[in-house]
Amino acid sequence: MDNSGVKTGKLWDIFCQVIDNYGDIGVGWRLATGLAARGQRVRLWLDDSSALRWLAPGGAAGVEIRPWTQPIDPSDLTPGDVLVEAFGCQISPEFIAAYAHKIASTGQPCHWINLEYLSAEGFVERSHGLPSPVQSGPGAGLSKHFFYPGFTPTTGGLLREGDLAERQAQFDRSAWLAQLGIAFQGERLMSLFCYEPAALGELLEHLATDAQTTRLLVTSGRSAAAVTACVESKDRMNPAWNQRKKLSFFYLPKLTQHAFDHLLWACDLNFVRGEDSLVRALWAGKPFIWQIYPQHDQAHHRKLEAFLKVLDAPASLRIFHLVWNGMSGSTCANEAALPALKSVLWQQTVRQMRSQLLQQDNLVTRLLRFVEKNH
Ligand code: TRH
């Protein structure tokens, strides 16, 4: 047994489909390694594992990556003890059939977890842990259970490694920046991980005319493309927009998940997006702005409001989030100036939420306990 009172050594099959961006694989990988660090054996089934080449090039002991082919190779139809379907993916029917057969023939309990997206909305507490009987298909008669990550003790919690505080305490900012080739001279550092925020142009404009010098560390992919497009357009329309060189850019390579943490720890303010980097920004304890993953039906508006409430965001932080997420109808320069003006207040807010969250068990502990308790 480990210190959660949980028996060790179950074999987990985590199924994860990469839709777009890096969130699904990022969370799937973190969950897999978190379980492995707690003595579990994990097979992570991925339809596209290519992002792991840069996100986690070294792999991890106890985690085996399996290609999720359609159909699954018959020789791979050997289910373990726990089945996790991440983010509403549909586990292949042949694998479910093999799992149902194993349960029927060995009498092992059914541990079938439906891992949902992170949200601060009220339904999460109500829905977390509920059973969902399977009515049809090869799993008919079995029951899945919803597992909702969340920010309160009655949800599934947040992913957080056991050695995070230790790593953070040992982090050497200057050495890390130097290793990346960033000639740091005391300027304000901001990281940028975003989609295509409408207020990006205004923010750059403000930073270019601010009294303080800023270096923007731009992550690769969509963020870099958005910044490049913005800068090109400004250079065309008003070549003198950054004449005083108050704003400079450093375009980052793709970072490992470990190094992505270092980026957030190194900066004075972080722009993050999606799901996993939001959680990492919370653990970093630095002021941050979150661009939520946009949904067609605008469901992300409610989701963002719910998070801002849980964060107990002061008005300035709330306003900037609305602007950054295109929800205020305004991108005026005054609002774009807020990150520079309010960072102390924002830091206090983030620190407060962080210290509350650190008192709660992490997601892996809760999941292990949930699996043991439910059967
Ligand atoms: O990439 P994302 O926008 O992922 C999104 C969201 O998770 C969203 O909820 C989901 O529905 C959608 O994908 C399909 O943002 P997120 O969640 O922060 O994931 C990014 C991951 O990539 C995170 O684990 C950090 C990691 N990362 C690195 O490891 N190195 C890097 O250089 C960068 C830029 C990111």
C-alpha cells in the first residue's frame, strides 16, 4: 500500500484521442505518469502520439505507449484492471468486448472511468463520481463512472506531481534563461501561450509604449503564428509602433512539459490557454491570463465566468480576461494596459487560490481512492 491507503500495481488502459492542440495528449500523459509514479502500470492508447516526441521525449518508467489503431490488433486485446476513456473518446468496441469478457470470466470488478474536461461550473460537483450504466453495445450491463477534475474537495481535483514543490524550489531562473539563449537583463518577462486573441494587437501596442521594458517569450505553433501576423501588420501600418524597442520577442522552440513549467516559473506574467497550462499556471503562482478553449455554442463563456468566480478575481483581472477572450466587445488600450498595472494584485489572487488548492489531494490520489472505494 502507498500512503493513500491504496493497493498498488493495477494495470490501467487509458484511451485518448488527439482532437487538436496539445491538451488531450498533455493531460493524458500527465495522468499516465502520475499513476505510474504511484506504482501503477499504465498503457496509454493514443491515435496520434507524435506530440510526445517533444512533450516527453524521455518517456516514463511504468508507462507504455500503445498505438490506438482501428481496429485494435487482436493480439493487443488484453485489457487490464482499469479502463479510462479520456474526454469523451469512444473506446473501440472490440476492446470493450474483451474487457467485458474478462470481467465475466474472472469476476474482476469493473473499473471503467469516464474522465471529463476540467471546469469550475457547479454541475461538476453534482456529477462527479456518478455511475453511468452502459445500455447497449459490447459493454451492456457494465457501469462507467464519471470522474470530473475540478477545483473543490468534492470533485476529482487537479493533476499535481508529488515532487512539484521540490522542483520549484530548486529552479534556477537565470541558468534556465541562459540555457535557452535568452540574454536576460532584468526586463519584465511574459510568456505567451494562446490561440488568436482579438486583443493581442492592443497588448503588443501597449507593451511597446510602456515605461517598462518587456520581453515576450512566445511559444511555438499557433501563438507564434498569431504574434508574427500581428507584428507584420503593425510594421506595415505603422513602422514606428515599437520604435523605442520597449518590447522584444523571443520565439521559443517546442518545450518538454517539464520545461514548459520552467517557462511559467521564470516569467512575471503568463498567458496560458486550454486546460493543462491553466493548471500549471496556478501551480506556478505567478499572475496569469487564461484564454479558454473556444466552443461553438459559446459554452466557454459560462466556463470562464465560473473559473473567475472560483479564483475570486478582482475586477481588473476579470475585465482583462473578458477582453482577452473576446467577451467584452472592447479591446481598448486602457484594458490592454492592465497586465502591467495590476500584476501585484493579480499575483496575490493567484497565490491565494494556489495555497487553497495545495491543501487538497491531487487528482491521482483521488482517482486511486475512487477506484478502490467503488468496488
Ligand atoms: O493545447 P491546448 O490548447 O489544449 C486544448 C485544451 O486542453 C482544450 O481543453 C481541449 O479541448 C483542446 O486542447 C482539444 O492547451 P493545454 O490544455 O494547456 O495543453 C497544452 C499542453 O502542451 C500542456 O500540457 C503544456 C504542453 N506544452 C509543452 O509541453 N511544451 C510547449 O512548448 C507548449 C507550448 C505546450
